[in-house]
Amino acid sequence: MNNNTIYDKIIYNVFHWGEDGMIKIFICEDNKEQKEKFKDIISNIIMIENYDMEIELVTDDPYIVLDKLKNNTVTGLYFLDVDLRSSINGIQLAEQIRKYDPRGFIVFITTHAEMSYLTFMYKVEAMDYIIKDNYKNIGDRIKACIKNALDKYKIKSSELQKVFSVKLDDRIINVDFNDIIFFETSTTIHKVILNCTNRQVEFYSNMKEVYKMLDERFCRCHTSFIINKDKIKEIDKKNRIIYMITGDECLASTRGIKKLLG
């Protein structure tokens, strides 16, 4: 498992979220200086506001953006230049992005104010069209777009997938139910370890309280283990061991085996 362990209390506020619980940010800008400027602005906003989001890609090549999306399921916030000095411009790129990420948020940052009408022609539903001429205003506009995207993402995802919300200092980290492999008791008293596909979260609680917050896809197969039934690879009835898709082994009681197979 991943060794990035977060120690904090879990907030038992189970609500709904999107595919992976985090918006990924993409920047496609052909001017190197401006590309770094936008990256710095966005990084600082994420850090200062403690947003649970990250910059996924910074590039000047629109085809690298599309290649990234072909192999990943994400909800993205895209900051795109219009003139990319490529065989496709930023608006055409946005049209292609919509095929892979129909729920994504698209923002154009450009000097070409006269091309804004094309966003309607290509039906890309841009969140904003920021003109580079006013550099003093760009940071505030980008910040507003990020906040707007987060707010809308929560609303759009309200009927999708449940998550645990974990508070780390003044930051909220969301763990999608679909990313949970299993829970286990910690060697530290009064703590439980949540094992996910990409992280490990250790928090103060007990298995009884955790199990109350889960849905029907989870089974408490042992006093020390709660597993996601959708993540089981194999069940060894004789030795009462559950093999998860990650290769982890979870113990099961006789009663737990019966619950899983019943």
C-alpha cells in the first residue's frame, strides 16, 4: 500500500462526490513565460485556500492534453490559450476535451477577445473568457474561476458517489467510497486505518462507528476488518482469508465468511 498516511480525525459527514473526489487542473499555453505565471498563480491559490485539488498538467501542446484524457477519467478545470500555434487552437481543443470530460470546466485566457464568439459556435460552454491585456485582473479572475468550479462540482456531483470527508488541520480531504479497499484496526489504540487505492488514512475512531457510516457494499468480516466487497479478488474459505484486488490480505471470521458468501 501507499505509505502516505494522514493522521487526523475523520469527519463523519458522508455526502456525495464525483469520480475521484478531486478536480484536476490543466494549463495549455504556448507562451513559456505566461505558462509559468499562470502555474504560479494557480499553485498559490490552491495553497493559500487549502483546496483539495491539484495541477495535473502544464503544457504548450494540445495533443498532450488529449492523450492524458484518453487514458484517465477525471473532472478537470482547463485554462486554455486560444492561439496555441498548433494544428488546432484552444477552442478546438476545448471541443475535443468535452468528448472525454463532459463535466469539466473550461476557461480561456487569451489576447483574442474577438474570438470569444467561437466558444458558442463550438458549444464548449466556457466558464470564463479572460483577456490577457489586463494582467492586474488575471489573478482575481483565475481565483474566482477556481472557486466557482469547486462550488459547481459539488452541486453536479451531489447525486453520484459517497465519500468520507477527512479534516487535516484546516484542509478537507475527500475519500471516495469507490476508492476504499478496506478498513483495519490500527496498532495505535483508538485508531482505524483506511486503506484506499492511492492513499492510507489513519484516524481516531473505532470499527463500530466506521461501519455505521458505510453502505451495503461494505462488510465487517472480522472484528478488525471492514472490507469493500467490490474490491475482493479471492476468498479462501478454509483459512478464512480475503484477498483484495490490491494484493492485501484481510482476516475473516466464520460468521464473516458466511455473510460474504450468503
